[in-house]
Amino acid sequence: MPSIDLSSIPIPPPTTLLELRMSKLEKFGTVLSGIDEKPIHIPLYVSATGLTDDEHDLTFHAAKFVAGGFGEKFVAQRFTEENLCIGNLVRVGSRDSASNDDGTGCLLEVSLSRQPCFKLNQRFGIKTFAPQTHQEDKTGWDYRVIKQGYIFAGMELRVVERPNPTWSIARLQHFFHRDKSDLNIAMELSELSELGDECKDVFKKRIRGVETKAAKPVAQWVEYTVTFKTLETQLDV
């Protein structure tokens, strides 16, 4: 049996986008980072690659609208790692605005739990800060942009579809970071279509590792009988 409860999770009630944040790349220790987000008080356009004019490290955050955790784009209450699930469709704005008739509102899909890196350690001056966010399941999550549009603070956030009510961000983190031995769970998550490749690839690699180990022949002892001995080296006495 799985090491944690995997019953369906109720859909959280709608909430409000309290703040919309963005940043510019700036020197942060020895690297460039866009982690220092500032509140924005004008509408911003959400495209397939993120917020208009927002700057971030394209190595890991290209083509994704990244929200939550530290360096977050959205500030809102009620949505947490415990009640949002992979594949949740989140409508930003009213039903009418999200239809894009007037270009406002957008539709986002929860695609991935964030994996905070060393930049969090640098920002807060705590060497173990990033690993602690994993252990506490307070990492935030990434959104995939399904419908583009303008958004601004004060808009409603509402979960409108939930294809995977079992797989909250927190549960995903549990099997990603802590319980790595459950291969049935690893197989299920590796085939979860809405889950981002960054996570799915980890579970696929875990499965391949076990399969490779199982395919190796078992070492066996072979008995031999000594029938004669020959002195190969002449010793000087």
C-alpha cells in the first residue's frame, strides 16, 4: 500500500489574486536571477512564455508561467500545495473575461511542483533553506498557459476542472523527495499526462534504474578442485 493517504482531495473555494508580481534579471551573488519580484499595479499580458516584460532564468523557467513559493508571480490565499492538484485548470478572471472576448483573463493548468534551487539559500542566507522547502512541501508550483490574456490584481482565481483529484502538489513532493521505493506510484506518475516532463523524467529514470538492476545476472559461486600445484618461482636460500 502507498505510504500516505491517496483519497480524492476536495476542490478549494475560489480566491482572489491579491498581487501580481514581476522582476528584472539582476546580479544575485554570483549569478543572474529574477527572484526579487515586485508588485505590479497595471494589467499584464500572460503569454505562453510568461508575463510580458518579466525577466527570469530561461534555463529552467522558459515557456512556463511560474507561480508560487519564493520569487512568485501570483500572491493569493486559499490555494496551497495540499489542495491544488496536477492538471487543475485555474481560471483567472470571471467566466466572461476568461473566454477572451475582450482579451482579459486567462486559463492556467497546474503542471509541476517547483524545485527551489540554491538561489533561495543565497537570498535568505541559510544554506539548507531550499531542502527545507521540499521537506515541508512549501515549494509552490508551476502553471502551464492554456489560454492567454491580460490579468491584474483583484481578479478571481477559480479551479474549473480537476482531472487528477488524487495528485496534489504535496503528495507529488512526498514521492518525489521522500518515498522513492514505491515503483507502482512511480509508474503512475511517469504516465500522468498533465505532469511536466521535469518531474516525469525523474520517475522514469527511477523505474529504469530498478529494471536495469533486475536484468543483471545474479552472481554465483563456482566450485573448483585443485588437482596439482606447480612452483613457478625459484626461491634463493
